[in-house]
Amino acid sequence: MTTDGEARRGRRRGAGRDAKLARAAAGSATQAYIKRKIPYYEILNAEGLEIIEHNADTILEEIGIDFRDDAEALELWRAAGADVQGERVRFPRGLCRKLVMDSAPAIFTQHARNPANSVVIGGDNTVMVPAYGPPFVHDLDKGRRYATIEDFKNFVKLAYMSKSLHHSGGTVCEPVDLPVNKRHFDMVYTHMRYSDKPFMGSVTAPERAEDTVAMAKILFGDEFIDPATGQEKTVVVNLINANSPMTFDETMLGAAKVYARANQACVISPFILAGAMSPVTVAGTAAQILAEALAGMAFVQLVRPGAPVVFGTFASSISMQSGAPTFGSPEPTQVMYIAASLARRLGVPFRSGGGLCASKLPDAQAAYEAANTLQAAAMAGVNFMLHTAGWLEGGLAMGYEKFMMDADQASMLGVLLGGVDMSENRHWMRSAKLGRVIIFWVAPILRQISKVHSGDLTLRTTTVTSNGSRKVHWMPLSVPTNAGNRP
Amino acid sequence: MTTDGEARRGRRRGAGRDAKLARAAAGSATQAYIKRKIPYYEILNAEGLEIIEHNADTILEEIGIDFRDDAEALELWRAAGADVQGERVRFPRGLCRKLVMDSAPAIFTQHARNPANSVVIGGDNTVMVPAYGPPFVHDLDKGRRYATIEDFKNFVKLAYMSKSLHHSGGTVCEPVDLPVNKRHFDMVYTHMRYSDKPFMGSVTAPERAEDTVAMAKILFGDEFIDPATGQEKTVVVNLINANSPMTFDETMLGAAKVYARANQACVISPFILAGAMSPVTVAGTAAQILAEALAGMAFVQLVRPGAPVVFGTFASSISMQSGAPTFGSPEPTQVMYIAASLARRLGVPFRSGGGLCASKLPDAQAAYEAANTLQAAAMAGVNFMLHTAGWLEGGLAMGYEKFMMDADQASMLGVLLGGVDMSENRHWMRSAKLGRVIIFWVAPILRQISKVHSGDLTLRTTTVTSNGSRKVHWMPLSVPTNAGNRP
């Protein structure tokens, strides 16, 4: 028997915990991904894109791509009709494009442990994904230090709680406190344990890719095989970087083969610091990116026709003085716009973008650069927006504050991409009940503000739209909105 | 007679001064404005834009616009066929549009004292202009304080020295240390004295507009009249804000009349905090903006057919809790995209955009918000980008550091808008001399970097493009570019 006081405390504790859980549930009650309702931005016309496609074919035909230390890959290419000299593979014009267009899916579902969080990658969809790869973490209290598995867990939890991030990501930071040969187990397990959003697999060795697939089979159990098709469901997306220029290495090829054979998705991403790994010109860089991505995606289709692939682009420019990469700058933005158009013409999903910056701190430089990249990526039509949140210092550090601010920006972009509501109630304004035009939805408090700013209201105001619904603007969560205002 | 030492010191001083002047001259050797070579972003299709145009006509016909305390304005409207009841003017459908389309120029030149700095406003051109109106200034050393004429001079000088700003602006800050009734003399004089870029006139009273025109006549002298047309050259652009909702007041109408009669340009800008001065919906706000801008621009054409006008938009959303305006948010971006399309359909230049933010400091919030607005404005096709540099705190403060950072962003946008060079030499890559494909322009230092990042280069590198020209990437001036990099 408890006293009333104890019971009250118990209830209070219980109520507190319940409320906290309810808030947590609300926090993770996310729109699974963004459905785009605005047009794409196309920076080049069809003629320009055709020139770049022609040039990519010339690169593939005359220069070719190295497939290193992988005899099976060379054999696959030889059988497909490519010219293989040593490890250099040269491709008849149009071969890679045909392989991709014949069997790569234009759109696919990445299944999450929680089916409500499964995402559809490709088409008019945008999936926002945390940053990938930093060996350091940073916050304003403790500064920059090596990342640990605790940091990794923190970022998985933060991504899980963020409404605007649709994905748990992959190497959200490198847990360098764990041995390299076992680290991938802890990373994949952490995504499984602390999130039910979709996640990315290990690519640092073919056997680690196999471990990822094996763990996914345990996690999904009977659900791993789609009863409708008898095929494996796609449950991990994996980052296969080209070793630009013009090279795929053994590690990446090995991981790609494992994932393709298990029907898991490969993001084929030329990694470009333009001027170092590619021509310094935008048009030349775009041609090289297309050539590398085509070769990689076609290779996946040789391994398993129909395995999901994503055309990836990570392009930065570099300072020609120091060699340091720069972000939020115009040439990579132009490259990204072109690559997005090329991916649509190929009919495959597109990965790029993110809150990229060179700054070491979550400061104004970081924000200008991140916003420039995020917004351009959204306008370009990126489907899989890797590095959306947390990126600092050219990818060397994952920032806690940066993560929160970027997640806020992702939420903003979700509204922008959601389009302009042109339904009758939104665009207008004639009340059936009142029989006259009503253009204002203004609560009493706002009438006062309006009076202060613009003199007396001259029009009738009303507190509801014509069908009684309400509409509010997007507001940031991470910054104050109580600044002064000035006409 | 001087000693050698004195002579040396003299020479050194002289040399130093000469070098400084040379640097200053180089600093102000600016591209006069940006010629856009990339497509506009159109967020709505023609059907959507027609709905908004229809709704604007409905507002003009059924609700009308107040023209306050200006009997002459009402008389002009009566004579033009509008329905005038008291100060409320209602317009037959299409009247305002016809007045604008019949005589407002699609494009015009604003002449600068230095003809090399004259700007062409409209068409595919973008002119970057400093922020306008803040009564406070801010820098990190001295914090926030009331602006003075010294601050005003500083910002005029900074805009003059900035390669990426094409205009001296207007009220770059309010010099509150000067009496209100004489302040405009000092402001206009400062633009004339410390800059030879184009500038804006006073609109705070009709007689101050007259003073501005009189001063411009003194400045330009015989050049004020264009010998080819016998008409006044347009030498000042002036900001005529609608007193939204649906009102033009005596001050703005008086200034507009003075400037129109002198063939000077009026930017007719509905000033909207959406949800307070306009409907909370994007489509409703866009219709109201078009109605107000049409009425204002048509009024200018009644005063003097052919006088240059600019369709202006300043739209922000507000927090429905506090009433504070927000910037860098998605709804105003959508409104701006729509308004830019509407201006193109009308065939008049468009003003909007700028480095808008709510933050009180030049921090990450300021940068995210400013970058979001600047980039969207560039993609939308803003011709006259007011508030490009310096804006803080919802326009209450002009920030020194913010000005420099925003000017850097303007430079970046200039490159983005400059388009993708698809000339043979840029997009490709077959050396006539060598008779083979060359895709790299890589200096020796960069070859090293490339090796570090991507293994040995597998392709032949060369130090020049096929015609021997060089190309470098845009680099920011205001931030370090020596951050680490990570594949």
C-alpha cells in the first residue's frame, strides 16, 4: 500500500515518462520523404546536354575507365563487348547507356524496419540524409575531437528524432575508438538498434558488405524476401565512390558486387575536386562525371540486371593556390544542375547536394555555403540528398550545432518543394456564404500589427479562409524569430 | 634640397600612395552589371499565372485601391476611366495592365556619373544594390548603434569599392545625426561625392524628390538631357512602397509624380508581411502584390507615359505567434518566383531579393537566411536586387561585416548567372595540335593533390586548355579557403 503522496509522485513520474514518450513519438512522426510539386531547374537546354553526353561517350570510348585488381570485373566487361587492355576498359559508344537504360530501375523503394519510414528513391521524391564519413565531431562546448561510437549513437538518435531527415544515413561519423575491422558491425547495429528509419551499409571491404547484408537479413527476417517478386527487398543503400579520375578500385568494386547480387542499392558517385580530379571547366567536369557514373552503374547492371543504382555526384571546386576544396561556390552548383538533368535523361535516381561547407565552425561561412548547396540541390531535383545535415570542415567533422541548423533548413526545403497550393481555397477568395471577395485571413492580433505597419486596414478582414481551414507559415526551430521588423 | 633618406622616404610614400590608388582603381574596375546567361526558374505554369492575373484583376475591380490625400491622382484615374468613390479607385478589368503594357519600357538605362558604371535595368540583366533604410548600424567591435552620416559615407565607399555591387544604393543607412528635413541633401550629395556608380533618390516627401532631381541636374549638367531623344536621362531610381494592403499615400504619390515627370525611375513595391498585410497563402499574396504593383505602375504611366517603372516585391512571412517577420523561409521564396514570372509577362523590370535576415548579428542564422533569399532571387530573375548587402535584423540595422560577406555572395551569384561556357574550348577537349583527347588542365601542384586524393593520375595531364587559355574557379574573398578536405 502506498501513501497518497507516493501515488501522486508515481503518477507524476509515470505521467512525465508517458508525456516524454508521446513527445518522442510525435518527434519521430515524420513525413517519410518529400514529394516534389515544383518544376526542376534545368540550366542547360537539350542541345547542351547532348554535347555533354556525346563527350562522355568519347571519354568512355577513347580514354576508358580502369577497373583495378578485379579479374571478374574485367571478364564481365569483355563478355559485354568492351575492349579490355590490361585493367583499362574502353566501351563502344552507347554501351554503358544501353546497359543502364535497359535494366536499372528509374525508382525504387528502400524498406525501413518501420514500414512507415520506407522511402521511395527516384522520380519526384527527395530523401534527406545526414552527412557521411567525418572522422571528427565538433560542438561549441567541447570543440573538435575524434569521433567515438557514442557520437555515432548520438547522431543516429538525432536523425531519428528529426522530422526533416528521412534517413539514418551511414557513417554519420567514424567511431575511431573501435577497431577498424569490427567497426562496421557497431555502426550497422547502431542504425538498427536506435532508429527505425532506413540506413546505409558498409563499403570499406567486400566482406563488410557481406556482413551488412547478413545483419539486414537477421533484422528483416522473413520480410527480407518480397513475396510478390521472390526477390530480396532493397533495405540498404551504399555509397560506391569512383576513384576519380576514371578509376574504380578493388574495394569499391567488391562492395558493389556484394550489394548488387543481394539486390541492394549502389550510389555510384564520382568524387570530384574540379581542377584536380577533373577538368577545371564545368562542361568538361560534367562529361567526366557522366562517363564515370555510366561505367559504374553499367557494371552493377552486368553483375545483376535490375539491381537498383543511383547516379551520384559530389563535385567541389578547389583553390588553385592552396588546393583546398571550396563549397557553396558557383561552378559545382552548375555541375550539379547539369548532372541532375543527365540523370533524368538516363532515367535513374540522382544523389548529390547536402549542407556542404569548408568552415571549421558552425558560423556564417558554414551557413552561407551550406544554404547555397542545399537550395541548389533542392532546385536541381536531387533524390537522395546525402550530407544534408552536420557537415563541417570539408567533411572532416560532424557538427552537433550544424546538424540541428541543417535539419531546420531541410524542413524549410520540404515546404519549398511542396509547391504552391493553387486549390480554390488557397488561391482565392470568394466566400460562398458572404457572396463577396475575401482576401484576408487575419487573426485579431495580426490586425493590430498590420495597423501599426501600414496604417488602418482598409479591407474587411476575416479569421478564416473560405472553407474555414487555417494555414501557417514555415518557421525555423533553431533560431529566434523575435527580431525587430522594418518596412 | 633633400637628403637621400628624405627622398627615399618621399618616393616610398609616393609609391605607397600610388600603389594604393592603383589598387583602389582596380577595386572599382567593376563589371557594370550582370548579364544573365542561364534560364529563369518558373515555379508556376502559364495556367497558374493566369489564375493569379485574373484574381488581381478581381481585386482591382471589386475591392480597388486607395489613393490617399491626392486629388490630382483621383482626377487622373477618373479621366482614365476608373470608378472613383471617395479615395477608393476601382479599375475596369485590364485597365491597369493596358496602361503599363502600352507605355512602360521593358528595359531602361540608369545613367551613372561615370558612364562605364551606367546600368541597364530589365531584360536579362541583374543589378546588385546595397541594403536600404536601416536606422542602426552594427559591427562586431562596437555593436549596434544609431547610424550617422559617417556610417552612410562608409557604406557608399564600400559599395563603390565592391566589384560585385553595381549600384551605390539609396538610404544605405539613416544618418540620424542630421535633421530630418535636411538629411536627404547629405545623403544624395554623399552618393555624388564618394561614388560614381548610379544611386537612388529621396522619396520621403515630394519636395525632397524635387531636391534630388535638382541636384541630379547640377551633377549631370548638359548631360542630363539625352540629345538623341530630347528627354531627360534616367539618373535616379526611387523606391515607391505601396502602403499595403491596397493603399498608396500622399508621400509616395507625391514623390512618384515628381520622379515620373522628370523621367526618373519608380520602383513600385508592395511591402508585404504575408498574413498581416496580405493573405497568408502564397497564391493570395501574389494576387494582391500584382494588383498593388499594377495600380502603382499604371499611375506612373498616367502621369507620364513612358516613364520607367520597376515591378517591386518585398514579401516576408511572419510568425503567427509574435508577429515578427521571418526571412529565408519558403513561402516568400515562392511568392518571389511567382512575382518575377508576372513581371516578365507584363514586360517590365523586376525588383526583389537581397541578403535578407532576421538575425541581429552576422552569424549563421543571418547567413542561412541571406543565402536562401539571394540565391532564390538570382534564380527567379530579379533585375534590381535591392538589399543585396548589409541587411541585418529585419532591416533595422546595416552590418559592416554582413555587408562584406553579402558582397562576396553577390560576386558568387554573378558567376552562377554567367552560365556554363559551352564553347568548344570549354566543353571539350580534343587538341588540334596533339590530335587526341585532352580532358585535364592541371598544374603540377594540382597533380600532386590529385595523386594524394585519388591515387596516381591515369590520364595524361596538361597545363593548358586546347587554345591555351586558363580558367580559375570563383573563390570567396571574405572567408578562408584553407580548410581541410575529405573525399
